[in-house]
Amino acid sequence: MVSRNSAFKQLAVVAFVALTLGGCEEDRYRGSARHHIPIPSATYTLMSEKGMSKDQPILIRSYKKESELEVWKRKATGEYALLKTYPMCRWSGQLGPKIREGDRMAPEGFYAISPAQMNPNSSFYVSFNMGYPNAYDRSYGRTGAHLMVHGACSSAGCYSMTDDQMGEIYALVREAHNGGQKTVQMQALPFRMTPENLAKHRMDPNIAFWKNLKEGADYFDIARDEPQVSVAGGRYVFNRDASGQTLASPSVVEAVQRKRQQDETQVAALVAKGTPAVKLLYDDGDSHASFKRALAANGSDSLNRSAAWGSRDVGVSRPDAISTGPRVVVLDNSGKARATVRAESADYDAVLAAVAAAAEPAKVEASKPEPARPAVASAASQVAKVSPGAAQAAPVAVAQPEAAQPETSAPFYQRALSFVPLIGGGSQPQPAVSAPVASVVPSSPTSILAPLPPRRADGLRTTRLDQPAAAYASQPATR
């Protein structure tokens, strides 16, 4: 009888434990236990299909304009191949590099993520620190800290994913570290480095900096291998040793140079065909089109699972800032604003085509205010109406590709909005946000030994590209 009662009690305990585990799925990942979030089984299957394993090295690429993040993984052949592309839930600021603390800009450049930069205690589910400012950023005296890739779909200078996405990405980085990869390279790019994008943004003040980033991106595209990154003369330098000798094979060097020449030829052809130069002005960053549709249909809570693992304040993104696309300032060949269009849809290429095809884009129309309208149905209807005097407006800040440009006292997008009228309204800018600074990286800085920027805490250290493991011995629980 005693044995039967004992067996009954054991069964009861097993049943209770099973019910408890089934009802507390999220509780398994409270606090530091979130470091052990598993890679989803579907992703394991995908890796197997592509000849990859969980402990092989990975590389991350992010693209602001397209609002996408890619995870690449090395195959048994030694070459990297694309594993997955994740729609990015939110980034803040504008296209261009982060300059200073508080400018809301998400970093652009080449960053190294070591195990010490992983943060399972993040207030935004899980995160990893990008390592901003790196050696390049510090050479220009740029400031800022705690620039992360994290969950919660809200950003104030970071790249933000949904919790489910971030859990998977975090697990992929963790397993690569566990497999022996000392640092995971993150290539944070303004857009996909296509001839079309380079042609459209050819007059942007950041074009010289972006072309420098393209050198490293081109190497990866050709070699399917991680470029070795260093900094010299105020520029990123790729695949060079301390004496300046190339580390890449002659065949790869030749192929990369050939790609660069082909891209430049295509850019010139696109410009000759009338591809307009543009400057994109975001209200406060952007989100992938798929998330915009989800927000419109279901609200922000639909983007993340229940936050049963802890409370948080994620109100750092302006919720109204992604209800429409960016304002697109179309420039003429002298750099003057030709028109401004509001990209109501995610695809504004058709809008630019309509502007370029217009015979007289600067027609003067009555300044009578128009009533509020729903989203524009056709591309042609989105061509901006330019008021008298706009055609003679002061030129938008323009940079020659290799010429240094001084930083301005006011950010570019505020100066542009001061004279460019918007669709369906006057020239009043949108509600003010913390102002990102659009700047050009000087081609010949006076010194690369600029003083280090101020730190937020005595114990916080920044990542050097040549000493990546020195970064962030511990991470605060706020990001």
C-alpha cells in the first residue's frame, strides 16, 4: 500500500512539473537565462539544406534604406552564403553615420561583436553591442555609447528587431562564438551598394564615406569572405597588413577592381539617362514595409510576443514617424531642389520616375491649401507642387565625391525643409526630433590620433578594430 501511494505521489509531481513548464514557456528565458534561447528548428533545417552548421562563423549585414538585416554563414567550402534575410522592425534617424551622442543616428561602418558584447539582460529582450565608436569613429571624435541590435521594435539610435527575430539572431551569434569565432563582423550600410542607389545618392554629403564602405562590401561580394578591416588616414582600409601590403589574392583584387569599374560605368549610364539625384528625409528612421502593414492593421502590440519576462519602457520611437515613407528631395544637376515628394508607399522609385519624366516639374500653382487626402493611388499624383520662389531656392548641401565638406550648424534635413514645400501642405517641417547631423568624412583629416570621446561610465570600454575583445566587459541592463 505504501509503495502504491509513493508511486501515485511521484506521478502527481511529474504531472505538476509538466503543467508548470507548459504554462511558463516565457519564464525559461527570464534574466540571464535568455542567453540560452535556442535556434528555431526551422532555421536548423535551413542550415542543413545549405550545407551549414550552427558552430560555423557568421557575418551580419544591415541596410537602412531597405530596412533589412542579413545573416551570412560560412559553408564547409570556406565561402560565406546567405542564410536568412530579416525585415528590420525599426531604425531611427537618417541615412548617414552616427556623429554624436543624442543624434538618434544608427551607426554605419564595420563593427566587431565579441562574446563580451552579448547582453542577455537587455531591457529590450536580448541584444548585442555593435562596438560603437570603433577606431574609425574615434579618429573623428565621434561620441555615443550603448549602440545595439536588440528586440522590442523601437529605436533611439539602434537597429531594432521583433523579440522573436532578435532571439534567433542572438542565438546564431552565440553559437558562432561557441564554435570559436572570436568576433562577428557587422557591416552596417546605408543601403544596398547597387549602381542605382549610388546614382540616386550621388550628391549626398556622405557619398565619399559610402564609397569607402563599398570597398569592403565589394570585397565580400566577390570573395565571399570577411574583409580584414583597419583604419589609416581617416579611412577604412581593407585587407592590408601593417606595411600596406595586400592580404588578398591577385585574382580577387583584380575581380574587385573590375566590379568597381563596372559599377561606376553603370552609375554614369544611369545619370546620363536622367536618373535624378535625391536626398531622403526621414521623420525618424523607418521600418520594413511588412511591419508598416502590420502596424496599420493590428497596432504595435502585434509585432512582439507578450512581454511576460519583464516590464519595460519602449516608447523611444516616434509611432507616427513611419506612417508614411520618407520625403524625397529631388535635386537638379546644380544641387538645387527641383521638387519634393512624399513616398506614401514603400516603393518610391515610381515616384522618382514620374518626377524625372515631367517636362516642367516646377510649375507654379495657387497656394490654396488642399484638404487632407488618403494615401496617393498613383506615382504621378505624388509629384510635389512647387511654390513661387522654390526654383530659385538655395542649393541643397552637395559634396563632390572626394572633397571634404565642413559640418554645418544645422542638420541637412532641417535646412532642406526650410525651403522645400511638401505635398498637401506648406513648407512647415514635421515635429522636431533630436537632430541627426549629415556630414562628410574628410578625405584628409589632420590627425587620426584624436582624443577619445567621453565615456558614460568608468567601467565602459569601447571596441577597437585591432583589439575587438577589449570591449564591454559587462553590459548594463538598460539596452
